[in-house]
Amino acid sequence: MQTANTETPQRTWYDAQWLAKYIEAKEVVARAAPHRLEEFVHAFDVLRVSPDFSQRFEPGFLGPDELDWVRDIIREIPRERIELHEIENFGRFVVHDWPTFTTMQEQLVERVSALAGEAVEASYNFLSLYTKMGVCQPHLDAPSAKWTLDICVDQSEPWPISFSQAIPWPESFEELRAIPFETIKADPRLHFREEVLTPGDAILFSGTNQWHFRNALPRGEGRRFCDLLFFHFVPAGARPLTHPKHWAKLFDVPELAEIEGLDRIDY
């Protein structure tokens, strides 16, 4: 079966592949089961946020003893578990779903639910160890990170992160086209606001619905670094929606299973 042209833009943002599959799936449903299209689109409303949502800054989210405990855990992670694939684009080492942090994430579900204003469940987590080459270009996250709790563990100096206002998802391939990063940063309609975290502080934001970025880590003497913990959450019961490989069964549209590469979009 031939599907729409969904060539991913050469220069696009991190996690844009999920939205490309969502847009392609809409086109498939429109052809194969047009009476289901409205249902398909609105099923994802649970993964969107209200236009008036803004990030929640939580100073002192972790106390000194908790911070020391987290740092001890980081030092104990074996070198072979540290992932290198984001050094080039982000200047960071990462560790996904370390068991101790996964347990910690489960223990935070009730607290994050209160901050998010809805019941959530844990999605995935990762430790981000930014080096002197650290940078985070503007991007939107896949919906498996509708809610992100970003905790500052340690840093050489405060390193601002910027968030846009809550925005609608791109709904077409024209909207998903590659946009120069500097254009995104300078767009006054996005109303970017900087937040500065110190060790122990946290911020809850909706990476799926807010552009966010960090400029390059400032240069200086000595070791330059920033260690962060990212805990991602989704609305309770919504995890199957975040995995495109489940869509054909969820919506009873077999043609969705024919979209190439759905099984590779599995955050």
C-alpha cells in the first residue's frame, strides 16, 4: 500500500518523528476510515494541554540529603551503562531507566499528579550529564513525555532553560517542515520565558506542548557541566496512545499497521 510522502525534514527537531507518524496516520484514517478521523484526532486530546498552561517551578524539590543520595547513585553507575549517542548533538552522556531512578520516579507519581492537575503514570526517565559542549536546541518532545519533571542535581553554574507558551501540535507536514532554530527562538508569538534551576530545584513542564531549549553552556575556567534528572509522565491510562505501533488495534483501522517504521517510534 502506498502512503503519503512523509520524508522527514533534513533539519528538524528532536522527537519530531512521532508527530510525522501521527500526521501520516491521520491521512491513512482519512482514506481508509473517514468516519473515524474525528475520533482518531480527538483521542489524542488527553496528551495536549490547555493553552493557558505554564511550567511549574519547584524550588528545593530535593533536600540536601536527597541530593547527596542521588549523586552517590550517579557515581555508582557502571561506565558501560553510559550512552554516548547524544554527545554530538547535545554534548551530553545519558543513562536511561536506571533501576534506582525508576523506583524513585514511581514514588513521585502522586506528587507530579498534583503539580500537573491530573492523574499521571510513569513513562520513562533518564539521567543527563551535560559536558562543556552542552546545548539543547529548540524542540518538542514525543507525547510519552507529556509531563516532564526536570531536576537539577549539580552544575558548574546556573544554566537557564527557556519555555514557550503552550502551543497546538503541528497538524500537517507543511507545519512540520524544518524551521531554523534561531527563528524559533526569536518568534515573539511563542513568548519564551527563562527559568534558572539550582541544585535541588525542579520544574514541571509539558515538553510535548511547549518549545524548550538551552543555549550553549557558557565557557569558562575549570570543569563545565550540568547534571539533570528527567522523569517523564503521561496521563494515567494513556501510554498505549503514545506508541504508534498500537494504533491499528486501538482504533480498529488495520491500514494503520502498514505505515512504515511504526515499531521504531517507541519512546
